[in-house]
Amino acid sequence: MPDTIFVLNGPNLNLLGTREPEIYGAETLDDNAGQLEDRARELDLAIDMRQSNHEGHLVDWLHEAQASGAKAVLLNAGAFTHTSIALHDAIKGIKTPVIEVHLSNPHKRESFRHTSFVGQAAKGTVAGFGALSYVLALEAASRI
Ligand code: CA2
């Protein structure tokens, strides 16, 4: 039975591929999931990929990751990254390692994206490589 990695995506990431391709790439979230599944199979891992526009769902899923024995969580919390103490506390509240993921590099963007409450609690961060950020984070998850 392969270990499972939760891949949690926050608000507006369901719109990927429809707007702002210069920032987020032209691929949809499903395209990204497909790429990730391919690499996961090679690493003998299973992916459980979800998206929600609701902060509480992401909190519940972080708790579920621990309860279900997932090996790690890849978390792109979208704009909640920069606002959510609840996600910060949820990450600190579980033992499952959480890797922060971003398509863009928030540090190259507006100053309001420079603070990450997720990153301050996460094991590490991969950002700025588009869909490849998720794959690189999966590599990290497979080694920790
Ligand atoms: O770069 C990332 O992955 C972000 O987490 C994406 C968030 C942004 O608020 C973070 O600062 C960085 C935004 C996701 C919204 O994605 C859209 C995609 C297409 C059209 C509209 C929004």
C-alpha cells in the first residue's frame, strides 16, 4: 500500500488556466494533478488532491491528514497564506509535515504577499516554479 500525500489547494486555484497565465501558467489544476500523479507513481506514493475556497475546509483537511496517517501535506493556501492564523495553528497542531507550495514567487510580487503565516509554521517552502513547484515539493515529501 503506497503512502499517501495530501495536496491541498486554497481559494481561487480552481480558476487556474483561465486567467493570468503569465503569473500562474496556462495549465489547469487538473493538469497539475495529472503531472503530480505521474511522479507520485514513480515514487510509489499516492496523491489525495483537493481544492476549496473555504478556510475551514483546509483546516479540517489538515486535521484529516494526520488522522488518516498521510505521510505529508503539500499546501498551496492561495491568499489565505498571507492572512490565516487558523491555518498557521492547524499546521502547528499536527505532527504530519506540511510543505508550503506556490506557483508564483510571492516575494517578487506585492508587499502584502511577503508575509506567510503558512510558511512560518511549515517544514519548508517551494515557490516560483509554476506547476513544477508541486513536483519539487513531492520530491521533498518523499525524502523526509
Ligand atoms: O503563487 C501561488 O501559488 C499563490 O498561492 C496563488 C494565490 C496568491 O494569492 C498567492 O499570493 C500565491 C492566488 C491563486 C489565484 O489563482 C488564480 C488563477 C487564475 C485566475 C485567477 C486566480
